[in-house]
Amino acid sequence: MKRRELLTKAGTVAAIGSIAGCIGSLETEDSPGGGGEDTSTPTDGSGGANGDGGGSDGDSSGSDSTTDGDDSGSDGTTDDDSASSDISEDGGSSSASVQSRNITTTDTGCGSANEAVVAFDGGSSTVSVDGSIMASDPCHVATVERAAVSDGALTVVVDVEADDADACQQCLGEVQYEARFAFADALPTTVEVRHASQDGTTTVTTESRRVQPH
């Protein structure tokens, strides 16, 4: 009787040991460190950064930041045609320019005349201005303060300055003068003569040259 109980217990223990061994074997095969087959699904890179999916592949179709250097903006240079002179048919400048000028005081005395006469001489390319200008006393000489041509018009400003006289009459002076202006290319079409004084300048005459029709 006791022997049967011992055999029964021994069979039970053996069965339990066999079941435990099977369970241990299964745990060993499924563990990460085991030698079982890897059942994870490998990736083919289609969803990665360099794949064919929606990620960036480094070959962006965005705008190129380089320029071709063919900009239509200003190159810093400017055209100077606005400053060019009028050119005649023979290639020379048709603008009048003063080549030389001189003025001579012809007489002085007491008086108050303030006038001028203009004459054009096409043969010698000169303009003459003869006039009288007032001064504080007769002991003055005439001078050309300015002679400039703009748009074919000559503007002459005549002034006076004291001479080296030791004594002078105490009266309002009148200084008579002759002025000559020579031109290198062409005569001006208009001449304006102004006389200077302490109050500024006053236009005493304006003369225009008569151009002969061709």
C-alpha cells in the first residue's frame, strides 16, 4: 500500500517536472536574448528621410536663391547727352562763347546818364557796347563785372571802381565807356546790358541780332 502511494507521488512529481521544463524552453525561445527567429518586420526606407515617401529627400524643388547677374537695374553709369552742346552741320559747336573782352573808360565828369548802345559785327565776330554809367563822383573808371552767355544770350554787367586821383570834384559822376567782346564760334542772338550800383543791377538795354534769311 505504501509502495503504491510512493509510486503515485513519484509519477506526479515527474509530470510536474516535465511540464516545467517545457514552459522554460518556451520562455527561452521567446526572450530577447534567445536564439529564436526574429519576427520583427524590417523597414524598406520608404517612410524615412531618404525614402520615396513624404519625407524630404534633399532635392527640394523650392526657389533657387542664386541670381543670374543680368539685372535690369542701374549699373551706376548715366548718359550725359543732356549736357552736350548744340552741334552745327560741320561738326563745330553752334553755341556762342566769349573768347575775350575789354573795356575802356573814354571820359568822366559830372552827370547822371545811365545808358548803353549795342552793336553786332558778324565779320569780326565781336559785340560792342558803348555807354555811360553813374558813379558817386567823376573819379571812377568802368569795369566789366560779368559777361556770360546762356542759351545764346549774352549778359553784360558793367560796374565802376575808384581811380587813383588825388582830388575829385564833389558831384555825381558820369563815366563813359567802350566795351568789346569777341566770340570764338558764333555771335549771341541777344545782348542784355546791366549797370551795377549800391542798390543792385539795372537793365539799361537789350538788343537782338538780326539774322539774315538764307
